[in-house]
Amino acid sequence: MKEIKSNPEDNTKKEQSSLKRIGNFIKEARLSRDQSVEELASDLKIGSHQLKAIEEGNEEELPEKVFIKAMVRRISQKLKLDTEFIMNELNTEKQEIKIEEIVEEVAKKTNKTRKAKDPSPLGFWIFILISGFLGLAASSLIFNLFSESFQNQTPKQELIKKTK
């Protein structure tokens, strides 16, 4: 399995966050209706700086995620956009992070199991050498036992001569 590393392309995807994509979508919808930031903000009773931050995707200038979601929902309803689609888009960033975390965790686990399963080359060769020496010693011992027993036996011709 290939080791997973972050590419510069992945960083640009992270920079293009879901809030930034939604912000661009909201900005285009607002501009197509010829509304200014201040007009839409006053209609929704939110700060114009918050609306600008949503359109630019600046999470640092915004309150907690719960409030961001509520504001995005109200903005999309006011602009008569597909609210369900926009809310799903807002939640996609969390799903991407979860998938990346899962992939990294699985990669780490497979690397650990692979390292545990792979014997070291030195240990492998030592095992081969020891088993070879043991095999050689066992075969020479067996050969010596059989050769001694054959030497102790008298040949058939000598037996025949003794019986005559």
C-alpha cells in the first residue's frame, strides 16, 4: 500500500473550504438580485461584517459553527436558494476530514502489521543457516549409524562359507 502524503493540490483544496464555496455561491446570488451587503444584512438582522465574512469564507471573523450554519440557512432562505443543498455543502468539509483521518489511520495500522509480519533479513538468514547445520548434523548422524550397522554385519559370502 502506498504511503499517503499531503500534496500541494490537497492544500489548495483545503484553502477552498466549504464555507468559501458557499460564500461565493451566496455572493453571486446576492449580486444577481442587485442587493448590497448592507441591504441583505439589515433584512436578515445580522452584521454586514458577518455577511462579508461568510461570503469570503473567513471563519476567523465568525462566531461558532452552530451560528454560522444558522446564518447560512437564513441567508439561503432569504435569497430563495436551495437551502438543503447549501447545508449539505457546508457539512461536506467534516466528511472529507473524517475520510482523510480514516485513510491515515488505516495506513498506519497496515504499516504496523506489515512491519510485524515481515521478518528481518538478518534473522531470516540466521534461521536458514541454523536449520541447514542441524539438517547436516542429523543426516551425518543417521548415515554413520547405518554405515556402522552395515560394517558390523558379515557379508553373505562369508556366511555361506561358514555354513559349508
